[in-house]
Amino acid sequence: QQQVKQSPQSLIVQKGGISIINCAYENTAFDYFPWYQQFPGKGPALLIAIRPDVSEKKEGRFTISFNKSAKQFSLHIMDSQPGDSATYFCAASSLVTGANNLFFGTGTRLTVIP
Amino acid sequence: DTEVTQTPKHLVMGMTNKKSLKCEQHMGHRAMYWYKQKAKKPPELMFVYSYEKLSINESVPSRFSPECPNSSLLNLHLHALQPEDSALYLCASSHLSTVSYEQYFGPGTRLTVT
């Protein structure tokens, strides 16, 4: 059972455009929602993360929007660049148990064309 | 410094071989994780160590044997693997804290079983 659902599976955006990736979850115990960026042959790199007590978090060109009532969160990449071409994973976890056991979405392959 | 290092970067082994993957972090994290990632899929959690004790084993076959010699090191011992075990093996670490949740991944070991 997929704990976190992610869409779209792939995304093609023109340079300078906005990339939007969406995720949804069911487990209301989740209280930490990170996004990871992964380039081919590399490990996932933490991009940005949000807690449920805020509705939006922005770091540079990357913004997470969080809708607690809808149990959805999304990543917006403003002014998308070819260097942003990578696979993006959303994830969720609950820290009640202590260790940060991440449940990943299925991933979105982003291609930014010049 | 948010670096997790993994060795080797690449490993080719036969089905009768015994090999080990190594992971190291110096961020003072007391939780360490092993993930397996197949091509175009999200990372799948295998094991979690909390305070150097195995806290989660996600029903991983016994041909994978984890070890946490100290708070900075994590090993994954491999024996009698199958070709379907070929994958990218990722190590990660995080605090065991409700203050800091970030989980950082290493670059991974690309394992090929022949």
C-alpha cells in the first residue's frame, strides 16, 4: 500500500517556467514532509521540508505548499533551469517512534528544456 | 557538514561471494538507515539503527546482515546474493530528536550481482 501518492510521473517544463509536483497522504500521524532531489547515479539530496504547523515554506526558487485538511502538499520550482532536471521524491514520516522512517512517493522525473 | 560517505562506489560480486558495504557519518546522528533503490523507483527502507541497536528490519532476507559497530559507522554484510539484489544501496542518517528531523543520504553503492 502506497502511503504517499505522487504525481505526475514525469514532467517537461520550459526553461524559466514553473514546475509543480503534487503529493497526497492518508496517515494523519505524519508530521514531517521533505522533498528530495536525485540525479542519476547519486543519492537523494534533501531539498526542502515542511511541518504541518505551516502552510507554506520557501527556500530560494523552491516552495512547499501544504494543505493539512486535504492531506496534500506540493513542490513548486520557480524559474526552472536545465540544471533542475532530476527525479524528485516527496516523502512523509511520523516522529512518534523516534527514528525518521520516511515513506517515499513514487517519484517525478523533471526535464527542463532550454 | 551534512556528509554521509559510502564505500565502495561500485561493487560486482558473484552469488557465492561475501562482501560488505560501509557507511560513515560524523554529524552526531544516532539513527542510521539502509535503503535499497531499484532503477526508476523510490528508496525502500531495509534497516534502521537507533543508538547502535537494530530497531527496524523491514523483512529483509537473511543474506543481508547489518551491523553498527559504533555511532558513526554502519555496515551491510552481503552473502549468497541473487541477481535481483542488484541495486543502488543507500545509507542515511538523522538525529533522534523532535527538533531536527532531516535525514541525509550518502551517494550510494551500485551493486551488481552476477
